[in-house]
Amino acid sequence: MKTILRSRTKEVIISTDGPVIVIGECINPTRRKKLVSTLQEGNYEFMLELADSQIKAMADMLDVNVGFPGVDDVKLLPEAVRHLQSHCDVPLCLDSPNPRAIEAALKVIDGKCLINSVNGEEKSLSAILPIVREYGAAVIGLVMDDEGITHDPLKRLSVAEKIVNRAVQMGIHEEDVIIDPLAMAVSADPRACVVTLETIKLVHDKLGLNITQGASNISFGLPDRETLNIAHMVLSIYNGLTCPIANPEKIMAAVRAADLILGRDDFAMRFIEFSQTKLS
């Protein structure tokens, strides 16, 4: 299964056969006070610095989240997109819980982007899927619904099936739905990661869809978070993860190594390229 996304001139193919595509997570105000303060001032320089650092670290796409308390994201998200598109040429993932902000940003997008996200709640499906169809975007489907978040992998699979079926019924291509199995903090639930890994495998084996997840969610509240994140990432890739949302500076070495070990990197060319780039 291939999900094809585009910027102005660049095409990115997310494939269930690999290699792994990394969506840079760093344009996000969470834990980045400087991003909040600069965006409040209408200053986009720091946001562009974050974009540059992620692209230098070999991110294939960029997640764009400008949500923080008091923000008018209907105005700010499209402005952020305009600045990013004029500065760099990679596909974008629009990250907002506000459908109006998503639609405003879609109106200024060059190419085909990814929307983060829809879920199985009826309110979410009816608000987001028509926008996805109208603008020809792809969308991330979170495996939660009106009953909340289940800890049963089979029920999470059922929510994924619901999202995909509803999207297809509305005229959205199946390959344009990417599933997020929901990575939860292992500090709060010792089986949280096992449930996520089992969900990834089920979605991969039963639906054959591309799969994403937030790379740092599982380690919240624990020491040495980077080690935990990397371990979970590699296990997730083995089970079918294809396009994590992550900080490429911290995760790319593990991603390139996993691709090589899984036979997705002929003659180790991508691994060698990454290693040489890191040393330069």
C-alpha cells in the first residue's frame, strides 16, 4: 500500500514495504516556550530554524502544529504554512484539532498534504472527512471512538476499520488513510506498549495500511526517555510502523538501522548516507 504526498516539487511515498518515512515533530509549541512567544509576536524565524534542523537531520516531511492557549489557529496555521512553503520544499502534515484551521491551511497548500487527524467519533468523522475529500488530502485515523480509548487491540482494529470504511464510502482512497494505533505512556500502564505493538501488527496484517504514531508518547514521566523511545520505535517498525512522527535528530539512526536490518536498504546505501551526513 502506498500513500503519496507532495510539496511544490517533491514527492514522498509512504509504503508498507518501506523504507520508513519520518515526519518531523518539532514544530509544536508543547515544551517549546520560544516557539509560542515568537509566533505570538508574528515572528516565524524560530519556526523556520526548527524546520531547517529537521530537514538537515533527514526528516522527509514536517508536522505543523501551532496550537497554544489563546491562539487564533484559523489565522495562524495557514500563515505558518505560507512561511514554511516559501522557505523549504517538503510535504507537510497539518496538525490541529480545529477543522476550521485545517481547512484554512488546506486553501494555501501547494501539493498534497497529510491531515492530523480524524478519529472514530461520529463528530470527528463528519467534520474532518468531507474536508479530506474536498481538498484531496490524506488523513491520519486515531483508533479511538465515542466510547473512548480501548485497551483491547482487536477493538482498536475495529475502530481503524470503521474509519477506513467511512472514508471509502465518502470517496476517499483507502491508501490515503494512515492509522495511528495510539501509543500511550508505559509509566501509567505496563501493558500500554504491548497493546500498541499488537494493534500495529493487526492493522498491518488485516488492513495493509500505512501506520504512524508519536515517537515520544510512551516514555512520558520516565528517565532516559530517548532509550525507551528508540526501543519502542524499532519494535514498532518490525511490526509494521511506516511513518512515525518524531524528532529526526534523535530517532533517525535507529530508523536507518532498522530499515537496513529488515532488508529495505540495498547495499546499505541509505544507512551509509546517513552516517556520512552525521559525521560531516
